[in-house]
Amino acid sequence: MPEAVPTVLALSTVACFGAALWLMSAGRLSVAGVTFLSASILIYFRERWLQRNDAA
């Protein structure tokens, strides 16, 4: 069974990318940019979580 935290972070990242693409197509470019940035931060947190668990 997959770990809960990395799975939730991955699903949140996909949701952020979807929302950002929708916002970009709707012309809300500044909000879309912040959403893309949020997705990047979620990817960072997921990778840090996975590295921490691999080291243990």
C-alpha cells in the first residue's frame, strides 16, 4: 500500500496543475502563476518527504 503523504501531495500537485491550466485559459494569468508556483512547492515537499524516508 502506498504511503499516504506522498500520494496526497502527488494528487494535490495534479489538481494544482489542472486548476492553473484552467485559470490560464480563462485569462487569470496572475492567479495561474501563483498556482503553478504552488504546484512546484508541492513537488519539492514530496521529494523531500521521499528522500527523508529513504535515508531512514
